[in-house]
Amino acid sequence: MKIYAVKDYDAMSKKAAEILAAKLILKPNAVLGLATGSTPVGTYKNLIDMNSKGLIDFSQVKSVNLDEYVGLTGDHDQSYRYFMNTNLFDHVNIDKANTNVPSGIAADTAAECARYDKVIADMGGVDIQVLGIGNNGHIGFNEPDSVFTRGTHIVELTQGTRDANARFFASIDDVPTKAITMGVANIMFADTILLLASGEAKAQAVYDTVMGSITPNVPASILQLHKNVIIVADEAALKLIPASMKN
Ligand code: F6R
């Protein structure tokens, strides 16, 4: 794991965007694995800025998102499809037909999970996967469990995750109880993982991810087994990590 320690959220966002931009310059038809939540918003703002200046081009890019809330349609303002459109896709020259978010409203969830696994496989896998991290060490809504999950599947969100995300909804009762996620295996198959973390609330999860045992109780800890993980995190999120491990 390569850990880039930066001062704050803005510096994290700039560094993460530079890493993604470097990938797009080297491979204009890259497959981007994308995340939602508060963490990558600044990264996406930087990418929009670079795209508007002609520094990066999304015309050949394909994307695949980690997850979606079960029960929300793509035009619901808290759905992750809506999030991606408003925070990135509407503002760059990506072809929306090349962007993928699992459906949260599929009647046949097993078929939707199988379809999404095939979408990822047909793209030839993800070149670089952006990840945020939950306070409990979840990645892509793969919550602490007794096993590492394989492909796309439905997850029951923990009360802690629902509480953390209640800030976006009118009330806790409106926060969905389930999500559809691409699963830990699809994340692990990405060529490069770019894990972002900001703020003290993430410090323990980052410590457990980097320094702890590899356990499905801390889903992100499996990233210790991935050959190419880049962590970009600010001082607060890295406060428990020894200085010798930070770049
Ligand atoms: C989002 C996702 C989640 C978030 C995590 C952190 O697509 O899969 O795992 O990355 O819940 O969320 P924030 O960034 O809001 O702290």
C-alpha cells in the first residue's frame, strides 16, 4: 500500500484527481470505478475543472459505480445515479451510455446482480477503482460480516451506516435499509485501488485497514492483499498511522 498523507480535504481531492487524470492521460479509454458519498465530491470537482480546461478527456471513458440504494429510482435526489449525474457526469464530456450504476429498483434482484457482474466483466475489468471508507471499515457498502462477499449482491445497511448517511435525508426513516453493491471480489479485481479518507471519524477504520488483521469484520482490510493500493488521506484520517508508513 502506498499512503499519501496530505494536509486536508482539499489537498486530498486535488491529489486524487491528479492520480485519476494521470490514468486518463495514459489510457484515454480507461474503465473508472467510481464511488459516491461526501469523500469524492471534491475529487470530482477537480476532474470537472481539468476537463473544462481541456486537460483531460472523458469521451472514451467507461465507468462503473460501486453501489446504489435499494428502493430509490435514478431520479431520486438521494440515489447514487442522481449523485453521479449531478456531481460529475453532467459536467464532463462523458457519454452517459458508458456510465453504469446498479439499479436499486429491479424487480428481480438476482438478475440485476448477475447483469451488473457481467457489465463489469464485459468491460474487461476496472482500471482504477475509487473508494471511500465507512467509519466501520466498509467499502462499497460491503458491511462488516463473517465472510468476504463475492460478486454483486444485496446488503443490509448497518444502523451506524444509516445514521451516518441520515444527514442527506429528511429523516432517518427515509434512509434505505438495503443497498446493491458490486461486492468485495469485484473491487479486488480492479487493477488499481484509490482509497480516499478525510477526517478524524475515519482514523480508526484507516488504522484497522492498514495495520489490523485481514478480517471480513473490517472489509477494507482485505486491501492489504491487493498489489496496487494507493491511499490518499488527510492528517486527521491518518493520525493513528506511524509516520514511517506515510509518503
Ligand atoms: C459510496 C460507498 C460507501 C462510502 C462510505 C463513506 O459509494 O460505497 O462505502 O464510500 O460510506 O462515505 P462518505 O464518503 O460519505 O464518508
